Amino acid sequence: MITHPDNVEPNAFTQAQLDWLPWLPPLPQAQLTERHLAGLVDAARAKSPYFMLLARDPDILGARTRTDKDIFYNVEAGLPRAERELAATATSRFNGCIYCASVHARFASHFSPRSADVQRLLDEGVSARLDPRWDAIVAASVALTSTPIEFGASHIQALRAVGLDDLAISDVIHGAAFFNWANRLMLSLGEPALPAA
Amino acid sequence: MTVVHAFPDVIDQLVGVVAGGAVDEVRARRPLARLHAQQSYQAIFEPAPPPPGHDGAFSAVERFAVATFVAALHRQPAFIAFYATGLSRAGASTAVQETLIAAAQQGATSGPYGSYPAGALSAEDVQGPNYTVSAAHRAVLGVRLAAALAHAHLLVLHPRDAKAEGLRALLDAGWSPDEIVTLSQLVSFLSFQVRVVVGLRALSELPAVAAAA
């Protein structure tokens, strides 16, 4: 177990770049095998303490990463990229993952480009009113993230009412669901940190 | 791109997807997500032997036991039945199965709750229980599984309360760092899978009106 007694964790949601400090030792570079590299998917991820910690179980890491990539990067129809990132940001905001929210708020701002609205979501939380379409996506993500899950027919009707087809609704479901996976890993295996100056 | 996948996969089964129906169609448009969600399930619940030098003590009984507890915390009957069946198949006794369900009933509450690092966000702190397995349940499940269930409860319901020091209880109960990563993936993956299932089921139950026009 690794503690970081000198780290002052960021205590606000931000679109700024943050670091992440692991609570268990990442896999040492010298122990990387072909199976680990396959799990990392991108060799550059061997520089990331997060991915090198997850590489302790390479098969599930590889499958997780490939699931992630198709949900967010498959641009074939469905929900625009910006709004998939909005679902990820809203989910992270509601679960309370400051690190995940920072990354995906930056993406949502980049692709939309509505940085001020994204910042209001971070500052005011998931009840911030943005516009009818974004509000429906945020509300659906939050309902799906609640335990017990509160997502149902009313959310689907609200998403249809703002113009989403079934594939786009499925993209909202998968984007929010995936961040229920990612948030729990980031929150429970390490902590965010402000980048070293 | 053609991706061959088994139909129905676990998500299809839990949703009740009909081949060629609306949900089958939308899942087919994201073929790699569909394939790798299933491969994620298989990596966790039907794992290949661990790499040389890594231990493989996280047994099938333990994996399905934690999954049954997580399913019960979500109160989704089809999801509970699926993982409880896996638990029986892995060889767990009825006593273990009943104890997991009873433990989840004691731990079940609404989430996500928890606290933020002190500051402006403290106004959003939501208090909730810090679940530990009762002595009676621990006597049936053992120290190792009891520690895993407490950790699973934290991840499912109040993940923002996680602290580095909290991993000490898992390490003390015999969980290695490799196994803690797998345990975290298991609980986090199930948090994803159950939401995909509930979301797609809602979609399948509300066909688009435009399609009939």
C-alpha cells in the first residue's frame, strides 16, 4: 500500500490537467510481458501509473480498454462525440470522481465547443440547466448512475423528445454505464493530485 | 468491419434481446463494444491461467460470491439470479449463497453518497453507512470474503469515500495487489454491466413510435 501524506488533493471540479497517484505499486516496467503489452493496447500507456497498476490483470484491462474505445470513439452515426463526453462528465460529477471529470470535461469542451456550459456542470453540479438536449442527457446519465438505478421509460422519452434516435440513446446508456466502471477504478485505486509545477 | 460474436452474449441474455430486434440492431452498430463487454465478462469470470510469477488464488467461488453480493446491492432480480447460478455452478454451498443475499440486504441503501476533500464541495457531502460484514455472516464467509464484500459495498455505493488506508483491510485479509486490482475490476465492471442491461431493457420496452409510422 502506498500513501501520499504530502499530497493535497484537489477539492474542486476542474477542467485543468490533473495527475493521479496510485495506492498500490504499478507493475514494474521490467515485468512487462507480451500479455501485459496486449492488455495495455497502446504501448505508450506503459508510462501511466494508472494503466500499469491495472496491468496487474492484463486480460481484463485489454477488454476494458477496447470496450471504452468503441463506446467513445466509434463515430459511425449515433450520439456526437461531444455528447458522449458529456454523459461521461455528468456521471463522473455525480459519482464524485474529480480526476475523471477533469479529463472528460476537457473532451466535452473541445468537441462541443461549449466550455462555459461544461464548467457550469462542474461548478453547479448535475442540476445545472444547460439547454434542453444537454439537460436530458445529463438527467439520463444521473438516473442510470444512481443505486438503485432510476433510469426508465421517462428518460428514454425525454431523450427522444430532444432528437436522439435509438442508437444515440444507446450511446448515452453506454457512455454513462462505462463511467460507472471507470470512476470506481480511479476513485478506489489512487488519488488525484495537482501537477508538479 | 465484421466482428464475429456469440449470440446471445451475457448482456443479451440479461436484457432479453431478440435476434434482429431494435436492441440487437443498436448493439450491432457498436460491434467492438459488444464483443469486448463479453470478453470483459469472460476475463473476470472465466479467467485464463495467470501469467508466470502471478498468483491465482482469487477463486471462481470468490468471484461469483462477490458478484452475487454486488447484484443484490443493485436489487435487480435477473442479475442476482444469473450470478447466484454461477456461484452454485462454482460449487458454493446454499449457506454461502443465502448469507451473501442476507449480507446484501443489511448493506443495501441508496447511492452514490460520500465525502469530498474539505472545501467548497463539502456542502455536497452526503453521509451514509460504512458497511462491515456482521460476525455471524463472517463466520460463514470467512475473513477473506468478508473483507472483499466490505470493499465491494464501498465501491458500489460510496466510491468517493475510498482511501489508501482502506486497502489495508484487504491486504491484511490475504488479498495480494494483483487480486485487489482484479477485485476492483470485477465490482466496477458489474457496475457497468448492470447499467447497460437496465438501460437497454428500458429501450427495448419502449419501441420508437417513428419506426411504426
